[in-house]
Amino acid sequence: MAEPLKNSYDSAYVERLASAVGAQYEAFDQETFLTLVFDAEWPNRELKDRMYHLAASLRQALPEDYGQALEIVLRAAPPFGSFEGMFFPAFVELYGLEHWELSLPALAQLTRYSSSEFAVRPFIQRDPDRMMAQMVEWAGDSNYHVRRLASEGCRPRLPWATALPDFKADPTPILPILRQLRDDPELYVRRSVANNLNDIAKDHPDLVLDLCGEWSGESEATDWVIKHACRSLLKQGRTEALRLFGFEDPHDVSVEDLTLHGSPVPIGAKIEFGFSLRVESRAKLRVEYAIDFVKRRGQTSRKVFQIFERTCEPGNEEVRRRHSFVDLTTRTHYPGLHRLVLLVNGTIKSELPFEVVR
């Protein structure tokens, strides 16, 4: 089993942090800081809790004046990258909401080392107009980390972050940023644009489809963005999304001889299934399978998995796949009657029930 991400904040990491801060602030009491961090609750703290606890412990050990403390944070931050270093932007998030003139440049600087995507959200909630004006300005920054922050920080449904309900209801303030960054030279930025659009599509699918139709064909980079942005709509079998990417009505395609082996499948095991795909005329096909999973309370929830996406010539093709029922952090399996569904261009072509048991 993979090591939990929260364990990245081990004693060696926190001691390295203490040393880095001490090098920037002579009065920093490293031993006291370590005692503050490794309190009685530390073993029970999860990843984000540890992140914010590190920021709070730093605040207690630094000068009372926010500006002085922030200067020390900014000097100490560069060696601490990736998600682990996000406690530095968390410091600004927790203690800088009353100091915008100091905090916003600090967030733009800190995002170069890890990411300020969580930390900007309380500022958006406090004053959306002011903060989104700043985000539009960041979208034109020469540093791609800052440009990416402009898009990622305002995602309505950013994972692990507080949702932005006003933007879920009306994403209009986000659109100038996405328009500006849709053809960004950095994939890192374009991926954020696509993810933001995918968030918006969950509440405003027609808006996203209109935008993607407008941008389609502008460039190879923008075409990648709109395809990634529409991934949820494509999995939902939304006709407008499928047609946008050339997936027409699959009336000349059939799925024959769907067979399933391994049922009843014990939780932790796999099923194997196969079928014959019969294509009457050349067509661009998106072939998927879905499983209607039984949930804890007996209801079902469909999850769609792609098999392939390509142009197929007339003829028959034999397809075989396996699916694992090993429990994951993102999915727990429950016993009951499940259903395997084969889809071509969003249209159900065949299905079979099967049993999952403990």
C-alpha cells in the first residue's frame, strides 16, 4: 500500500523547515517550533490539517507583525516545492486577509514554488470583484505558475478546496481568464483551463459546449483544451459533445456476443468480459463500458470507462477487457446486483447483469 501523503511531513522534513526559517530569522526558536508542530494531535492530523497546522505553528514562532513575518516566510519558501510546500501559501490564507497589499504579491511569489490555488479562495470569497481583477492580471503574467494560478484558483469545484458557490451559480467572472489562457504555450496552464471548464460543465453544460464550439479548430493546443474540458460531457453521452468531436449516431455499429466471466465476483477479484464489435461503414467511434455499481445503501451509480476512441473500418473486431473490484481510496465496493453496459458513441449497445459478493 502506498505511503499516505500526510507522512511527507515527517520529522526530517519539519526539521529542514525549521533550519530554513532559522537561517532567515535569528530569533527563531527551532526547538519550540518543533514542539508546536509535533503536538498530541499530530498523529491524527490528515494532510490538509497538517498543512494548516504547520502554518499556524510558524505564525506562533515568528514576529507578531504580519509584514515582518511574511518577509521571513518569503525568504524561507523557495526550497519547499510541490504540494508539501503549500503550507506557505496557507500562512497567507490564514493571516493575510486583512493585508491585501502584502498578501497578493506574496501569493503570486509563493505559487512559483508550490501552489497558492487553495489560498486565493478566501480572498475571492471576501471580495470577488477585487480578487478576480487581480486574477485577470495574473493571467497575463510572464511566469506560467502565476498564469496557472489565475485559472486553477477560481475553479468552482477545485478538489480538496472550499467550493465557490457563487461561481457554480454564475461562472461569468471566470470566463475572461479562460479565454485569455486557452491557447497558453504551457500545457500545465492549458490543463487548468480544461479542468476549470470541466467544473463549469457540471452546472452549465450548454455554456461550455458553446465556448468549445466557438474555440474548435483555432489551434492544436486549443483543440486539446476543449476535448479535455468536455470529458465529463462525453462520458455522460451528451449528444452535442459527441457531435462536436465527430462521433455520429452509431446506427451502423452493433455489439454482439457480450460474454462475462467471473460472476459472481468476490470483492477484491476481477471480472473478464468480451464482445464482437461489428462496423458496417467507416466511422469514428468512442467505445466505452460502464458499470452500475451498487452503493452502500443499495442504490446504484454508473461509472464509465473508455475502451478506445478511433476511426474504425468496416468489419468485425473482437474486444476483451478486465475490470478489478479491489477497493480503492476513491471507490469502495459493495455486494449486490451490478450491471455491465457497452456504449458506442454514447449509445447503449448491449448489457449484462452480474453479482458481486463478499
